[in-house]
Amino acid sequence: MTTFVDRVELHVAAGNGGHGCASVHREKFKPLGGPDGGNGGRGGDVILVVDQDVTTLLDYHHHPHRKATNGQPGAGDNREGKNGKDLVLPVPDGTVVLDGNGEVLADLIGQGTTFVAGQGGRGGLGNAALASARRKAPGFALLGEPGEARDIVLELKTVADVALVGYPSAGKSSLISVLSAAKPKIADYPFTTLVPNLGVVTAGSTVYTIADVPGLIPGASQGKGLGLEFLRHVERCEVLVHILDTAALESDRDPVSDLDLIEEELAQYGGLENRPRVVVLNKVDIPDGKDLADMIRPDLEERGYRVFEVSAVAHLGLKELSYALADIVATARAAKPVQEATRIVIRPQAVDDAGFTVTEEGEHFYRVRGEKPERWVRQTDFNNDEAVGYLADRLSRLGVEDALLKAGARAMDGVAIGPEDNAVVFDWEPTMAAGAEMLGRRGEDHRLEAPRPAAQRRRDRDAERDEASEEYERFRPF
């Protein structure tokens, strides 16, 4: 049964925003007291948070679909909808977040580091918030925006100072078990270790972590065996320690050849050329192992390696190795630049940036892209003529109609607002931008105005009757 997972594909969906409410206040002797529709609640976010108590992505392997709660719709009497609850997903330290194309979105290192994987949708405004001096009683409200939904990939790269690499059964697990309190599985057959093991070592005043990286064999960088799955755990380590088995039973293998093959795989994986290397000749408690170690040590030191002879079983040479690794780690930490406080960079919008673009796509077809017009389209209830007119007014004030005219658009040309896979398409009519004119005295609800005198009502009624008579005489058949 799988107990360690270091790469998963996660499907996250943030909560949708609640719809705004279109309502009119009513009470005794005052049936039309003005708009009182409340705003919809915000949808919940999907947030990844580094948690030191989490060491694997196994939970997301079994449950890859995660969704935050939706915001509640607004209600009458100016009652706002409840916001959706954020969904917090704990991840191990060292988790890398990638999109579907393999682009890195975030590198989560350090307890409490967060990343918003899915942004919750905004709640729609109620008609009380949309009321103005010109629009006293809006008969519509804005819809809530859908939450962000996308597929991401989580990759775990172990955060350790020292990485133990070497052939299977070279003694990596035995060494990490005696250097630290880690208790990995140890047996006398290859590929006993199927997951990276992590331990903490204290040497003097230096405390560092050490990782046993399994599965490195020839061809690992091309996906052979388990190596490609675990090579990523070497990337963050400051020191690479080659564990060479000086008592290998295979007659066609020798420690120096093992070292060369592992170095070749690391070189093909890339990005590890500048990491300091240390060579550990293990199992020198065996007579044949000690003899072989004495033979190959001069050759390794001639190549520039620091060489240590140890025995994990007999606890030989462990103190010298531990302190040497502590010195290398301390030097690497001191060489790192001190992290400065986060600087907030403000990039104001350019003066000539309209916030949208208009492009011609084919003959008599144009596409409008921009954060504001696309958001406004998502918020519009197209079953409500007044809401459509309000959208037209907003687009006109933003300058969309002028931009379409400059681009060469004519009446009845096709216009799409939004991306190809999710756009609103309509036949453009230049006058449609004047939504108030199309819908008459929109927003000036006569029900909320003071009653007209009786004489004025009679004069208006007579004028309407005379106008209707003139229209009949103009068009009546001869």
C-alpha cells in the first residue's frame, strides 16, 4: 500500500459569489419604500499552507478534487449574503505548485507560507447598492462571479541540507539510522527503501537535516527504475554524499565505477554541478571492505573528493563524518545572502491604458478582452432588459463603443466579449450603448415620484390622446 506520495494532480475550485438581490421595501401605508436588496457574499478561496506536521501528499492522491464553499445570495431589507468559507489545504514544506503547462506558480518553503490556488468569486451587488440619483429604483441586481477553477500539480522536493546518494543496498538507510533518530526500513535486498527518509543530526552547535534519496541507478534520469521520481529531492540539498559499498558481492561492480555512474545521472538531471561532494566508503568493518577502501582512497582523493571510511554497523568514523558535514553546511548557510524585508512594488496603470483591447478577428467580427468588461458580462442577468441596458451604459462609459468605431466596426458586425471558450457574442448596434435612451426613463420610477396635480394629469392625458390621433390620421388607409 502506498504511504508516501510526492507528486499529485489537484483539481481546485473556489466558491462562487452569491447573487445580489433585487427587492423593494414595503410596509404598511408605504408599499414602495425604495430598493433594499442586499449584496451577495464572496466565495471562499482555496489556500495552500505549509504545515510542518505534513510530510506527504497522500491525502490529495486519494481525494484530488477540492472545492471551497459558495457565498450566499443577498436578501431584502438590506441583508447581505454570508461569505463562503475559505478552504485551507496543508502541504509539506518544500512543495512546488505548477500549472497544467508545467510553469511554476509558487515554491512553498517555510512554516506558514501560503499560496491562493483558487480565488473566490465576488458577490453581486444588490439593487440598493446600484441606486443613484438617476436610478432611484433599479429593477435588477448583479450576479455573483464564478470562483476560479483550475488544475494544478503539486511536487514535493525534500528540504534537507545533506543528501545521501548511491546504489541500492550501499548502506544509506543504515547510515542515516545511526547518524540521526530516523528509523528507515533496512534489509539485505536491493530497493528496500522506496521513499526518501529524513533525519535530523546534531554536531556541536550545528543542527542539520539529512535525506536518504533512494532509487538511483544507471538510466534514472531518463525514468528507469525509481530514480526520476526521487531525483527532485536532491535539488534543495547543500551537500551530496556518495555512499560507496566496499563490500559489494557483485563481481562486475566496483565502488569507483558506481561513483562515476551516479555522477553521470546527476549531471544529466542538471542543476547540481556546484554542490560540494563528499565520498563515504561504507562497510569497512569487513576485512575485504577495508582492503578495497585502502586501494581506492588515493584515487578518489586525487580527484578532489573528501573521503571518509565508516561502518554504520560498527559505528566507525561516524563522528568525523558528522562534524565534517556540519562544517560544510554551516559554510553554505553563511554564504547565502541575508533575505531582505519584502518590498512592495506599486505599478500604476499607464495613462493611455484603457483597461481593454479590441481586435478584429476575421471579416465583420471583433473581440473585446479586458478584466472589467469580462467581469461586467459575468455579472449581468441577460434575462433582464434593464440589467442589459446597465451593462451597455457601463461599456459605453468605459469607451468600448468608441474603440469599436475606431477599429472599423459597423452596425450588425459580430462582437464577442471574453475568451473564445467562454464569450458573449452579439450583433453590435452603435445605439445600443445608450442603454438609458433605449429603455426610456430607466431608473426614474414614477412610483417613487411625488403625485402630479389633477390638472397636470388631465393635460398630459389630453396631449397623449391628441398625439395618438395624429399618428392614426398619418397612417390610416385611404
